[in-house]
Amino acid sequence: MAKEKIRLEVNGKVVILEIEPDELLVDLLRKRLGLTGTKAGCRAGECGACSVILNGRVVTSCLIPAMKADGGKVTTVEGLEKEGRLHPLQEAFVEKGAIQCGFCTPGMLMSAKNLLDQNPHPTAEEIKTAISGVLCRCTGYRKIIHAIQAASEIEGI
């Protein structure tokens, strides 16, 4: 198959790459761009560990052909920090003990970031709905919900 050229913005930087037509977004991010914060978990869209924000929507990058991101804007967990400082949402996860094994954390953070971008002061039920696409086997979700609630109280997040 012939390679195709795509152009996209990843974490604020324009990237132009030649890709295979069947290349998945998760593989482009991890293998081609070295953004390994996005986890390749189930590769079936079930676990949410590969969640990123694509054009203002949370998507499971293991199901998205990289070609679909052409001309788009992608934010990964690496795109949250600014000038070497954790994003307030990341700080809240640390402070509230919402990180255990850490495998689901990038997906949780991206789902929470997208929620807070759209709804700065969500209810617990809205938080539960927003993170429902990401499986966590360690925390029982309570600490994750508390971390997102704490982050929502920070002005300008």
C-alpha cells in the first residue's frame, strides 16, 4: 500500500508525517512521535487507556485510523503540562491519591480535561459519565472522582 501524507497538530505542535493507510492513531502517537503516555491497552476500544482529545472530543485512539486525524488537533496527556509544571488536574490526581498502577491515568486525565473544558463545575454524576469509558481496576473510582471535583474548584482550569 502507498503511504499517505497527513498534517495534524499534536499538543500544540504541527506534525507532517507519511503514514501507512492502516496505521492507527495510538501507534502514530506512541511509536512515531514517542508520546508513550497514551497507553495501548486492549486495542479494542474497551478500556479507554488510549483516550486522547481529538478536535474537542475524547476518542479511543486504538480505534481511530491516523488518516482520520488529518487536519485535526490532538491533545495527549503529555500536552497537559506547561513549562515543566503539572496541570492542576494532574496535581489533583496526585494529591487525592487517584493514581495507583497508573495505566488508566492518562485516559482518565484526558476524559476529565475534556469534561472540565466543556463544563467547569460538573456534578459527581457528570464526572462518572465522563470517565465511564475508562476502566480502572485499582481505585474503585472514588478517589478519581474526588480529584476531578477538587480540580473543578480551581479557577481558570
